Amino acid sequence: MPLRPFTTTVVGCYSVPRWFEALRNPEDIQEAQRRSMQAAVMDQEQAGLDIVTSGELHRRVHNRHAPLTSMLNHFWDKLPGFARDVEGDLVLRPRALSARDPRIVHGVAMCTGPVLYADLGLVAEFERVAALARRPEQVKVTVTGPHSLAKFAFDEHYADMRRMMFDLAKVLNQNLRKLAEAGCRHVQLDETALSGLGVTGDEVDAAVDAIHVAFEGVRAYKWVHVCQGNYAMCDNLDGPLGHRYFDTEEYPADRICRIACDALLIEGDMTPRYEGYLRNQQLALGVADVQNLHVESAETLADRIVALAEGWLPREQTLITSSCGMNHLPREVAFGKLQSIARAKQILCGRVNTASRVS
């Protein structure tokens, strides 16, 4: 069932407080995570967003500036098949992830055995957020997709990324099925590197097939977030990176549109790439720029959507979001962008209603 035109949502993660990294006691960290989840849900609802998330802070430990590896580590740590030390902690090996920043390395996991089923905590997350939300049916739960989980890890077992992706997709499928059975109506896979790290067309096609395996039989509205990595370590840790991290290969909009999902969330300026390829999916335009510390006005966001979609993207297929996650933004900036997203919807709906009355 398609969502109403101009439905609003966030990509996933929300502002991480500056004080979070100073915490060391595990109990303090857990309490901070609970309170930050409450704050994230409250901010989204107060701003007027339609579909809300947990803010994803519970997936972090002392990590504010590397959202890619923090989310990956969160899920790798739950999966059998990834190496652990004698104390049972996930073993991480440094790896340069982007040709744009070859001197910057991130700790990534090593796959040393077959990837087997594990509870990824999605149902528990949904239940916590649903208990906080005014409308539990509007809660969205996100999880890293099979391509990203396979692409970024060191593979010391499969020697075949396609096989690894499909084993990961089977685990994701079981978790997403249970999530939908628990009452979650919105599920999302996040894929970051479909246009980087030497990816080929065949690899993207395999990733699309793996996403289909992950979504098979999942009775919920299915979102897929496609980005190119909007942040990394930089001189000003509280500022935007200033360039994308994984835009080293051709952007495969034609192949992405083969994904059998309900909505694609994309970076706003990539919208024109989808003309002529988009099928019956709805397209969430990331017009609120997370690389910009300035809060855009609602009018600016509405004008961006009109300029990007005019002449080819029907309003029935147009949704509104941010260009990526908001974890590195100060809370007042993140909240301001949420408000602008919600008000942009009101402006666009008003324009449509006015045009209908005139006609």
C-alpha cells in the first residue's frame, strides 16, 4: 500500500549528544541510550514527521563520528561467523575504506566461518520505540543490508562475496520476518557502497538479488536507503566532511531501480539519475542536507523537491527525507531540519490543493 504523497521520515540515526563519548560506565551508557531514544522519538513527533525511528544511538558505544563502522560493528558483533578474541569481543582489523581518503582507516570485522542465524535485536528495538511513540504503526526499524555487511568485512572464509551476501540475506530475512510478525509496519535496509570500493555492475546485480532474499515474505512496507557515505573523520570532527565517501564508481540508478521494494531513500541531488528508471517505487528525496550545518527553510526544501521532480516524478511517488543520517549534527540543527522537512510537506500539499481548486 503506497504512502500518501510527501510522507516524511528520517533516514535512521539522530543527533548524538556531545557528552555521550565521555561516558565509560556501562550502566551510564545504557541509561544514556534509553534517554536519547526517548529524545529522538519525541523530537521527530514534535517536529511533525510521519514515520519515526529509534535514532539508533543504542547501536553505539563511544562513537559519534564514524556511523558506518559503528552500525556495521553492532550487527557483526551479533553474528556467528565473525572472529572474536578470547574474551568474546569482536576482533577488528584496520582497513582503508575509501579511495578518497586512503590514509583514514576504520576497524572492520573478519569473517572466519559460515554466517549463521542470530537475533539482531530488531524486535526488541521495535518494542521499545513502539512503547514511546504516539503511533506505533508509524515506527520504522532499520538494519544494514547484505551488501554492506559483506563488502566492508575481511572475508577469510567464503572467498566469494556473493555467497557471503546471500548467507547474510537469509539471516536478515528471518529477523525481518519476525519484526513484521511483531507488528512493525516499516522495515528498512541500508546500503552504502553500491557505487564505490571497485564495485561492478555484476556485483550490484548480486546485491539486488540478495536484498530480494532479505525481503522475501516480509509483510511490511519495505524501504531501501541508498547513499554514498556522507561522513568520515575530518579535521573538524563536529562538521560535515565536505565530500562523499564512496562515489568512486558510476552511480547505478538503473540497477538500483530493479530492487523490488516500496520506497528508495536517496540523496536529493541524485534524484535526476532516476528519471527513466524508476518503476512503481516511491522515492524519498533527501533534500535536507546533513552536510550543511545551516537549517534550510521549509520553502527551500519544497523548492528543491519541485526543481528535482518537476516534469517526471509524480507527486504520488514523492516522499521527503534527509540526505543521510543526522548523528553528527548538533541537536538544535537536527531538530530544525526535522521541522523544515515537516513544513515542506505542508507547503507542497497546499500547492497541490490550490492547483486542484484552480483546475
